[in-house]
Amino acid sequence: MTPYVERRSRLMLSALLIFSVSFLSHVACNAASPLAQAPADATNGALAPAPRDKNIAINFTRMLEMRHVSRQKIDESISTRSFELYLKAIDPTKCYFTKQDVDEFAAAYATTMALSAKKGDVSPGFVMYNRFLQRVDERCATAQALLEANNFDFTKDETFVRDKTKLDFPANDEEAADRMRKRIKFEILSFEAEERDKQKEAKENGDENKQAASDRPDDPVSRLKRRYSTLQKRLRQTVNDDVLELYLTAIANAYDPHSTYMSPKSYENFMIQIGLNLEGIGATLQWDDGYTIVKRIVKGSPAEKQGELQVEDKIVGVAQGEDGPMEDVVDMRLTDVVDKIRGKGGTVVRLEVVSQDGKKKEISIVREKVDLEDSAAQSAIFEVYKLNDGSVKIVDPKDEKAAEERPAEYASILKIGVVDLPSFYLDMKAKNSSEGRSCSSDMRAILEDFNKQNVDACVVDLRYNGGGSLPEAVMLTGLFIKTGAVVQTKPSEFGDRPRALTDPDPGIVWSKPLVVMTSRLSASASEIFAGAIRDYGRGLIVGDETTHGKGSVQSMTELASALFGNLLGSQAANLGEMKITIQGYYFPSGVSPQLQGVKSDIVLPSFTSVLEDVAESDLDYPLTFKAVEPASYPKFTLAAPAIIEAVSEKSKARVAKSKDFQEEIEKITLYKESKLRKEPPLNREKYFEELDKLNANKEETDKLEDIVNGDSGVVRDYYLDEVLFMSRDYYEAIQTINAN
């Protein structure tokens, strides 16, 4: 997988999906029918369905038919979609399978894949995956031979086709080998560009003598040899649950992009993410060419307290307890390494790590409960001064140097509070709401503090919030309104009449001006909150032209509970979980955000507005929902057209004069140009010439990766400054226009 694809995959994975939890019980015992005309290697692969997979498949597919909002029955059409999606999930770059493989699979499975799963037969998924592993071995052997010969010609004018929509599967092994040759040339040039960037950064930091890639002393060819070797090893560590999850999710995705099957391990990770706590050492890890790399250390975690583990350290060994044997984890898949490092609070884990300077050391850390504070709501208060000459100055009171520069004389001052909300989190394992962590309780505490500190306006940043809990979206909206419908849902099991979810608390915590920041990465619960604020006229929506466009609700169900009720007790999660889209949701006005999102009142230039493959409309087989009747809800006068127009005109004038925003607009233009060029040149001179011209988006992409990896919080930059200026204008416009 290329760095570009990996980066985009991480961005997509960053979007949490809205859900509500329900538990169903249903037992199915249909026998699986034999599969006709299966490919020859149907039983020769290393991976095969487990006995339990039959019941999992039967009940998962049955629940899809019963519970999915579309009420679509599994048929040839769903099977055809499933086949296409499973093929894409296994070999998205179309560089492993040949056309002959695909034709063979299509003849056997294309119109029967989901129908077979409905009968409990999941063997097609394992047959295809085993063939994939075989092809990986063959392609990697080709790659190693090419790298060993190392006679690549970088003066030849040829291109690497990066756009998979323009590719078919290679006709034969010869074409696959040539495609691998071009891929390797592209990867070598990418490594050279990466090294060039590191050297440039070292020079800019006044550290020219430092080897920029001290943690990677290998040349690109050596690095690629290791990459393809570790790729084989990693894929050979695939287990039954991995294949079953891919396979059943492909069938679910034939209904819509958000219905999935989660293996027990995937569900455990999901619950940690949504609940913001785990037991372990508190480090975010990433797999890179066979190594487990420390990418972030959580504030207040055991790893931070112990102090020796550093970002970019390579974890090469893990041992349990004070004297347990050290186990080599190089080339081990990331999920297995994580399992070995996590553990019960109070126990010891020992890590063997290699630091960036190449030194090896052993670190002993006592595990404990880790609260993922960096993924929770965080806030800051800024002072926005209007000077006597009419100019505006922003001061961060927590910045000692900036605070010293407070204006001695000024016409007026406003306090503006900013809240960064990364997700709509909720500790679902808590026994009751008072014990568990939730975004609405954290937000309530922040707003109450804003009130105590006489803050004049509040900004809620949802730009990188992919959603989360539906009840939390309702509760959080209720902090800003007294009463009324927050969102409407239309469950298919209750017919066509929508049901309004209303604010349960008649009180209001924050009654002053509100500004909501959004982007195309704001999805689901974020859209519920922003949409309700917009419908009510309760505040100002600013950011990208529109949000992600996800208007569906998913239900989580334990498959073991569906099969056996409560008979299995603590073993209930061992069959995994199903997440099924059961409802569409609609704003109080009756309009669904599905595919169209929430439109901003004021649009600001932003790199996120042009990112590819991040909106709901970019996904495979998205649903469509028609509008429903409006609900009953009161209207505020805080976002009247005259107010929006007054704020917008001042913002446009500032943006036009802003060097930073003009550079952002230029980067957006260059990014669009780079995306039109789907085939980068493999001529070294032309590659770097084009890279210098079109790689203007790297800084922004790196910033997005930091956010995806958890570096959240209120960060002041030119964009936030403009929103703070805008918030002051908004406060003044409300006072002036509403007074008249």
C-alpha cells in the first residue's frame, strides 16, 4: 500500500460512526448449502472457516434483512455488490490478483456470495483470501528479484497509474510484474522525496550535520526489500476472524457503507475509543515496515510518568512481569503487539526499544487505567480587544509572553471561549450515567466555567469530529436550547412516521452567542448538533461549504446475544458484534443531511474542503433519504440573515487581506491540479519538478495526520484567529441588529 493510500485510509478511519445500542435475540439453524464450481484451491489454503462461522453468518445476514433500514432482501444484486466490495477490500490497488483470478472467482461467486453466507457458507471469502496470499508471495518474490537486480531506469519517460478506477487487474503474471516494477520505481522516488524533506527540515532547524533519517540508515532499495519481506510476514499472520470480518463487512457494505461486522478484537478497540479509557501504558502505536513505532504518548499516562519511552522509539520486544522472557515483536502485526502491551492495571510490562540514535534499552512500566484526555473536550479562553484605532488584538491569557502584551488602552474587550470536541464520546460500560465519562457532561462543566469567568461568546470546534453517540448529540444540543426537537429518526420497523428526539432538560446552560466550526470531516453526530443549531437559528455555522453528509443511525448488537440471549454470560462477546444501519435521521426542519451535509452560514478557505474520498457521497452505495415533515421547535433570532450578512462581509474583507488565507487558497488550487494528475512521472527529473510544484498540500496533510493520531486540543493559528474575529463581529451584530 502506498503512503498516499495509507494516509487516506487513516483519515477515513478517523470518522467514528453514530450508533445506539440495542440487544436482540434470535436463533437460526439453517444448514449451509454446498458451493458449486468452487475454484480449485478451495480447501488447500492455510485459512478456513471455523465451526462457529456458520451461525455467525446465518444470523448476521438474517439481521441485515430484518433490521436494515432498507428492508432489502439478500438476492443476486446484493451478492454482486458483495463480491465487488470484497475484491476491493482485499486487493484495492489491483496489483496482486490477475484478470484470470477475478474471472474465476466471478464465475463461482459473483451472483451467489451473499446468498451463500445467508445459508452459513462463508468459504468463498476464505478461498479468495488464500489465493490472495498466494499472489502476495508471488508478487513479493518478483519485487525482491527486481530490487536485487536494481537496474531501474529513472531517465525513461513512463508513469505510475495511481488512480485505481483507471486500472483493470493485470491480464497475466508478466503484466503484474511490469506493474510491480513501476510501483517500486514510484516508491523509490517517494523515499527519496521523504529523505529530501527531512534534510531540508534539519537544515531549517540549524542541524545540518544531523542525519535526517538516523532511524532509517538504509537506502531506498534496502528499505523496500524489508518492506516487501515484512508485508509477506504480516499478511501470513492473518487469522480466521480477520477474514470473516472483511467478508461479512463486504456483504453489509452492499447495503450501505456503515453496516459492518466487528470481530471481538475490533469491538474491544471500538469500545476503548468511544469510552476514552483503557488499561495499559498510554502510547499510540503505528506499524511501519515491520516495526511497531511509538507515535504519541498520552498525557498523564503510565508511559509519560515513567518517562523513558519516547515518540519514534521502535518497540522490538515485549515481556510480561518483572522476570518474564522477552518476546521478539519485529514483523509481528500491530494488533498482536498491542495485545501484549495492554493488560490489567497494576501489572508490569517490559519493553525492549530502539531509540532514534540506534541505542537499545529495556523499559519497565506498571500498567494502569488510562483516561484518553487528549481525545476528550478541551477548552481555552481568549481575550479579544478592540483598540482605540478600530483594530483588533487577540491575547491568550495562558501564554505568559502574550499576556504581558495586553493593550494598556482599548475601546472594549470580549472574552471568547473555544471548545475542541474530537468526538461524541460515551462510556458505554459504565453502570450508570453518573459513573461514566461523556462529552455532554464534560461540555456542561466547560460551559459552566465559561459562565463563571464571564465569557461573552462560545466557539465549538467540530472540524475533525466524526461523530459518536446519538444520545450524546441530543444531550449536548440541549445545553444550548431550552426545549424542542433536536433530531428526528425514522425507524423502518415503525413505518414511515418520524420520531422526534427532544431535549430532555428544560434548562439552558449557555444562552450567549454560539459559533460552530465544521468541515467535510464533521460527520454524523456532529451534523446532528450543527444542523439543530442551524435550524433553531441558535448560532453561526462557519467552515467548509458543507459537512460530511452522513444521515444514518447504526445499532450495535452482540451476535451471541442474538443467538442465545443471556445463556452465554461473559462469553457473549466471543462471536463479535454487528453494526447495522437501522434508521435515517433528519433535522428538526425535516431535511436529512444524507449526502448533502450541513451548509455553513459563512465559508472559510480550507484544505479539508477539497480532500478526496472523505464525504459520504464518495463512498460505495450510500443511502438516500427523502425529507419528512418538520417537527415542532422554537426559533431564535441569533442567526437572522442580516446578522449573517454583517459578519460575512467583515470576514471576507479580512480573508482577502490575509497572507495566510491567500496562501491557503493557492495550496487548494495546486492540490486540485495535483489530483487531476493521477499518473505521476517515473522520470526522476520530471518527478521532482512536478513534486516541487504540486506538493503544496504536504503541510496541511501532515496537520490532518497529527489530528487523526490524537494531537487534538485548541490550537491557535490564522484560521482560529479569523473565527475569533468573526465571533466578536457576531456578538456586536447581535447587539446592534436585534436592538433595532
